[in-house]
Amino acid sequence: MTGLAKARTEEVRAALDEVTDPELDESVVELGFITGIEVSEEAAVTVNFRLPTYWCAANFSYLMATDMRDAVAALPWAGKVSVILDDHMFVDAINDGVASAKDFADAFPTEAQMNLAGIRLNFGLKSFERRQEALLRHLLSLGHEPAVIVALDISGLKRLALDAEGSALRARYLQRRELAGGPPLAFVNRDGAPLSPDTLSLYLRNIRRVGLNAEFNGALCRGLLAARYGAAPATLPAEPELIDFIRMGAAQAN
């Protein structure tokens, strides 16, 4: 591999690192989904990826493939970009649809319940709630009063002095804040309505379910990916019953 090809391959990998699994809200690179990156002398790019199971839902599989294609295509030097999903029950429909820039509803006319924009918004709002919960709990742990927190506007949140962890949580949250709309408050619910300091703890408990579900799915996906392809998972749940369940699911997948 030439120096230029190697540098461009790393640029592609960095672009893909910004693409998240929409359900888990984690990088597709960190999750181990990317299996190959090829950059030709003509600057054509081919990306191969895999998913934990043969039957991963078509909607977020299609969304990931589309986001990968768009992220790589945004590189100023990139020519033709091909994103190829391997070993999946809808592999032909997904690969053909993404290659021809079809909307999800057009690629899956009988199965689709919403178009790509609707799918992206639905998963984006789940990510919004996960990131919001993490930031709110961090602010509360630092001693910020609920009434002060919910009264912050977006510019006030940006000016708030935070530690390194808090700054990182704030940056990730602000990437999703506009999805909820509503007034220019820093914190609103997914419908754009302001939060109340009196019910903030209850609100946090309710949206915590989104985070717990994603954490379980994340552990399950890593375990299934490891069992199916032999890839070392970043983390596995500690509970023996859950590990056995993951291994059983992976065996059935094969």
C-alpha cells in the first residue's frame, strides 16, 4: 500500500468512526462492524461491514450503510463510494438500495413503515435521551440544583464550567439537542417541552429505561459478534446467565 493509499484509508476509517449504530449510539468502528476498506488509485472507496446476526433489522442496517456511504463521500478527494454489507438476510436489497441511493421506503416497499428520515429521527431521539440522561446525572452529581439546570438555555449550557467528563458529555448531547426542537432551553423532553425541576428525578428514571435497553443490546451485540466471527468483544456482561444466552443466540445464528 502506498503512502497516499494508507493515509486515505485512515481518513476513511476516521470518517466511519463518526458513524454510529443508531440503536446502540456507538461507533461502527469501535463495535467491530467494519471488515474492510479499500481505496483505489482513482480514489474509489469500498467499505465492507458485517453485523452481529444474520437477521439484524433492515431499518437500522440500511441507515448505517447509508450513513457510512455519506460520511465517506463527504471526504473531498473521494470518488465513487461503495458500501457493502456481508452475510445478512436482506443483503441484496440493502446493498442494491444503498448503491442506487434509494430511500428505505423504496428499497423495502412492503416492509417499510417509515422512510429513511423518519427512521433517522426515531433512533436519533433515543440517542438524544441517552445522552441527555448522562449529562443531567453528571450535572446533578456536581451539585447543580435541578431548578438551575432546567432553566439553562443552550448558550448557558455551553458557558457552564465543567470537568473533562462533563465537557465530553455536553459535546455529545449538543450534537443531538436540535432533534427535539422546542424553546432554546438546554434541556427539553423528546417532544420539545420544558422539563420541570419538581419531576426531574421521575423523568430521569423514565428515560433511564432507554439507556438500560441500549446497554443490554450493546452487550448482546458484542457477544454475538464475538461468537459468530471470533472477534474479541470490547465488553461482556458479568452475569453468567446473560453470557449463556448470548452464546446460545450466536449458535442459533450460525
